[in-house]
Amino acid sequence: MAKKKLVRSRDEKMLCGVAAGIADYVGLDPSIIRLLWVVSILLPGPNLIIVLAYLVLCFVLPAENTGAS
């Protein structure tokens, strides 16, 4: 069994591929993760932390290796 690795998606990305990568890692549809992200931004609370976490993940997560050389 191959070990799952959290990576940014190259194929299903809208901004950086973070939501699609997280969705693939947890086994959900990327639209669900994107919807949860937007709802969390619109609700009152630590919005700046959520946006900063997304931006950090854009730079920290490695891009998906498609196998093409």
C-alpha cells in the first residue's frame, strides 16, 4: 500500500491547487473543500488566520509529481 502524501494538485487547481490536494488526501471532492474554505472566510472569526494558512500552504506544499519528464 502506497503512503499518501499531501501535495498541491496540478490538474484540478483553481488558485494554487491546495484545496484539490487536501481533497485528494482526505478522499473528498475538491468542491467540498473549496466551499468549506469560502464559508469559513465569510463567517465571523479568525479569517486572517485561515487566509494566511492557505497562502503558507501554497508555498510549503510540494506540487504533485505527474510522472512526466
